[in-house]
Amino acid sequence: MGLFDSDFNIDNYIRARIPQLDNLENRDLFKRIVGKLTVDLYNHVKDEYDALERRVFDEAPKADQVPDLITCVVSADKYDLTDDKMFPMFAEDLEETKIITRDMIDTVKNGKPFFLYTCMFRDDYLTLKPLESNSRRFKGILEHEYGTTSAEFIVKPNERYRKKAWELYEIAGLNYLPWRSLNIAYLFKLFDVYVVAIDEWDDENEVHEVTTDFEELADKVFYKPLPLWNIREVTIKGNSYPQPVVDRKFFEHYLYKNQFQDGREYLLRSAADTLVRNIRRQSGDFYIMCDSDLPVDWQFCEFATDPNPADYENPLVDNKRNENFSRNMIEYFGQRIKTRTEMIRFFNAFTASETVQFVDAKILDKCKDAETYLTEEFIDYEYRTGDRAQTLEFSFRAKDKNFFLNRDVMSFLVTEAQHLFPEYRCVGKLV
């Protein structure tokens, strides 16, 4: 505990010291004179210290970066349509979809799986990993107007939402910003359910309900999941004619601060048919250099900040880092880790470390049974060739050992570390 930490209270400190004085007169004198003088002096010094801290913090160079991504999953029938902080990743998920019986029968007869619905398993990564092979079959029934029909089902990992999140990689490049790994733990828990075999069925019968027996996973299933994130796609109109630059081959488009909502962050999502050469931000204004000499309707990703966790039935997850002076300096000048202390500081900077806390790291010759996965295998490191002979294993301790996202959050932290140690294969484990 430091002298000016937020959890230090000078009044409580003085009250705790008074009983340590044996003489009653000395207690009264200390309380009336020394106590009041100490409090006044402390408050004055603390105000000066806070002002100095703010001034130094504001002057520290802060690197531009992709805004924080926050994700969550709620039940589709419990989503608040007035929510202005968290939005469905796909707007069409709010619409009810019907199973077209004839298409289902024709597909299954042709020996192909037919998609029925998406669900989420609230279970550990190692438990769900075998489901990725698509080989396991589950029994179940299809209910219709005249009764039920037995059927068999398989599950496949849902990649639709992951690919949507991974589009931010291209968007970061379009905005000339360095990439940040995404903590999208929930999206690795989503599985698509397909029907692969059906007993005799009348093509005219409509499917009223699907019931799948997930056996030991039955109490882990979360039906009708609606993935949310803090991004909304918006269009901002160019309201002035562009100014020519660079020998009139390119033009600078101005988007003014009052065109953007206060308290939100923005990334250019689409350049339409224009060739964007540069993007700069200045005092809230956007300056976009491109080859179009006419005003353009620009497509942006609008990032909301600080949604209230109490509004959602599952915990929010994010890739936030705690901001402080040293964090800003490291981000601006580049991260270098040479000691265990620096590694502790690196992991503790993430809010995800509240779920799993870094314990230790060691170099292994091989590691066959990794407990983590890289969350961004979609990135093609075309210049990183050869086999990584050694493994760098990070061990973590979970705050709640029963939390089903522990290994997924750990995978996010390990993926971030992988950028710093390209010469190793980075993995993680819970201890």
C-alpha cells in the first residue's frame, strides 16, 4: 500500500494511531492539533502529487491503437433492443429463422449435413476440443404437428462470428494502426448443430422444435446465443469538397469532430472504391487522403466504451490494457521483455489478468499436450519460416477454477506473448 494509493485513508490512519497513546491528555492534544495539521498537510501534498501525476501522464507519448474490443453472449430473447453499448455482431440474428422441411430432407438424403441452429457450450476448452473433429453423433428428435421423429446430429465449430471479428485485422491495416490480439473467448464456445440422419418423414410436416441429447454436456448448453460486441457500423457523409495534395493526384477529405459522437472511438471500415493513402487524426477531426476528388460517404466502425457488466447475463470479456505512464511509454517505444519482472508487468497490464494470473514461464524442448490455442491463426506470417524447435510455456493460476472461460482467456494472453517471442512456440497451462 502506497501513501497516495486510493485505498489509503489518512483519517482512518490517524484514528488507528490515537488509541496507541496511553495518556488521555496526549490523545486529546494529538487529535486536536497534530491530527488536524497532518490531515491538512497530507491533503495539500496529495493534491499537488495528483496534479503532477496527471501532467506527466498527459505529456507521455501515447501510441495510436485499435480501440478496445468488448464481447459477450446473451440469450436472443433477452436482448435489450435499446442497448446503445453492445450490439449484435450480425443484425439478422434478431430475426427468427424457420427450418424449410423440403430442403432439410433433400440435403440429408444426399448424404450432407443440414444446419439447424447454433448453441454455446459453457464448458472448458479441453472438454470441448474433441467436438471439433465432427465425428461424434448425438441422438435426438424432431417435433412436428403429428408427433416426433428420431434423428441424429453432429456439431461443428462455428466460424462465422470469429471471421467477423477477424475482419478487424484488415480494418486496422486500412487505418494504419498496429494490430492488437482480440479476447473473443465466447466465440470459441459456439457450435453449429446439423442433422445428418432422419427416420421416415413426410415432406409436408413442419419442424416445430428440435431436441438434441448432448449427454454429459446437456447441462452445459446455452441455447439461442446472441453474440454481442461494442461495435456499430455507421455511415458519415463527407460534407466538404476535398483539398488537392501531392501534385493533385490525391485529395484530403475532412471529417469534423462534431460529426462523431462524444465518448466513442472510430475506425474507417471501408474505403468504397477509393484508394486510401493516409489517415490522420487531429483534435478529434479525421483527415483521409485518397484518390477521390468528390465527397465520399465513409463507412466507419463505431466503438462504444464501458458497458455495464450488470446488464448482461454472462461476464463481459475484453482486450483492454490498464493505462499508466510506464504502459504508455512501453507502447510508444516498443515492448522489450528481458526479465521475469517485466513479464509479470506485461501480463498484469491486461484486465484479463483478473481472471487468470501469470505465475511463471519456462523453456521446454517439446510440449505435446498444450492447454491453449492461438486465437489468431488466420494471420499469415509469411516471413516467419522454419519450425520452432523450443516451447515457451507460461503457467497461470485461475481466480475461479470452475470458470469455463479460463483456458480461453489464457489463450488470449499467450497469443499476445507470442508476438514478443517469435522464436518460440508459446503455450499456456493452468496450475
